[in-house]
Amino acid sequence: MDIRTGLLADELMPATARPRANLLSVAGAPELVLAFCFLAIALAFAWTLDLPFAVPAADALEFTGMSYGVPLSLIGVLGLFLVGTKQTERLIYYGLAALAYGVILIAHFNVKLWMSLINPALWDDFYWSTDQAVRPMVEASFALHNTLEATLPFGDHLYLFAFLAMFAGSIIVHSAQRFVVFRKVIFSAMLVHVLGALSYLVIPALGPFLYEPGVNALETARQQHMHGGYQALVAGGRPWLAGEGSRFMFAAVAAMPSLHVASSAVFVFYAWKHARWLGLAYLPLFVFIIFEAVATRWHYWIDVAAGLALTGLAIAVTTAVFRRIAEREPAPARFPFRISGASAASGKAA
């Protein structure tokens, strides 16, 4: 089929047959409301508890081995795709959604950085005991990592790569489907970061790397860097945070819940529902992310369970928020990226 025709089926309708543009569809109101409400919560924490609010420094991502060029390139690829396919409304929305997502990420990492000052009582001993109760599953995660590392030359890098691949794949594929599907993916991913940041403050933990090293040398080195920043923050308090917070902003450490698992689960859910072929491609990556989150010793198994529960909550909230918007948006005549034999139901909203 002609993919371009499928993408633009709704835009090529006669003007008289095309539904009137809805302000919510163009302005992205739920996304912006979520972003600025979360920013207001973060600023309220900062004001009431005298916490310095940081913006990331130019070298804040260096410890990950990744520059800002990677996420900016992903944004640029989708922007060019939307320009090339003349999806004007989606391009406007994408710019506003990028703004909202950026605001959420800045607020998220500030809250994460403040965790030890807002609630210093760590629950790692309890979580460690739950991990020992399922120790065979921990050992299974080690075995899976070691098998892949012996097979693939870039095994230690696969944890981050798998997540970025799922993020980019979901944004690109769902941007070519119903507008409301694209928005649900974005909003759910945003909501995971909002709920996740607030969850860090409830029963906080640093991670099982405190008790034993993981089997991923690259992630172990990152853990040492991040734990060093945590110890410096605990020792230096707010003055240290004011001086070094921008450099260590992305190096804040928190284990409960696992947002790598939660965000990946969002991508799997929408891919399975709206682009089954993509969902099938994601399954091995998703299983790997779950086990690698434990093998690296970033997370306890209970963090994984909490991350999946967080995904369920985020999707339920997103479905409720977008129910009326989905009802107002007509389904396009045909759907892109549909595998042979797939039912038209794959294009319906969640």
C-alpha cells in the first residue's frame, strides 16, 4: 500500500467533509496542563523546603557516555518526518509536546535529586530481603546478561540502546497513526515520569548495588559515579545542591519504582494494541530490559513489579483523559504500517 496516502488520508478529505479542528487537538491541552501542574508541584517543594531548583549543565550527561545530540537527533528525525509528510497539525502538536515533555523531565530530575532531602529514610534493607526471597530470579537475570554478553560485542550497552530504540520506534510509528493514539503514547510516557518522581519520595531506595555489584561493568561504573554524588549531597546538603546540582542532575539515584521498565511497558502496550508487528518486535527487548534492570543491580525485583503497576495506572488515567477527545476524532480511512491480515481493530483507540 501507499504509506504516504495512508498517512494523509484524513488530511486529503474535502474541506467540507473534514471535521472542524478542535482546540485540544492543536494546542495539546492535557499535555501542557500535566507539565505545568507538575512543574508547579516541584516549585512548591523548592519554595517550602528551600531546595535549589536546577537546570542541566552542558556536561550533565557525560557520565552516561551519551551527549545531548542523541535525544535531540531523535526529536529532529521525527520533526523532519512530519515536515516531509506535511502533517502540519501534528508538527504543531509535536513542538508543544516536546516543550511539555522537557518541562516534565526538568521537574522530574529535580524531584529525584531532592529525594534524600525530602525523605531521607531509605527502604533498601527491606527491598533487599524481598530480593533474597526470589534469589533464583536474580541469578536468572545474571545468567541472561552473561549469555548475551558472550554473544553480542556490545552487551553492556544494550540496556540503554534497547530503551532508546523502543522510544524512537514508538514515537515514529505512532505518529503515523491516528492522532489520538500518538497523543496517548506521549501523554502516558509523560505521566510515568510524573508519577515515578512522586513515587520516589514515598518509600525511597537507592538500589541493590549497595549490597552487591551487577554483572554489567558499564552500569556498575555509572552506579559508582551516581552513588558518589548521592553521598556528597547527603554530606553537603543544600549548599552542595546549589553548587553542583546542575552537573549531577541526571545522576540522581533512585530505585523504587523502575521507570525503565514502566516506560518500556507503555511502549509495548500501545505497540501491541495499534501496531502488532511492532509489539512483537518489542517483546524480546522488553523482556531483556526487565531482567537487565535486575542484573545491573539498579533495581530489585519489587521495583520491576512497582514499575509495571505504575504503567497500568498511567494508561488507565490516559484512557480516561482522552476518552472524549478520541470520540471526537474520526478514524482515518486506512492505517499505515499495518501487517497483512491485521484487523482494523488495531487502529482503534485504547
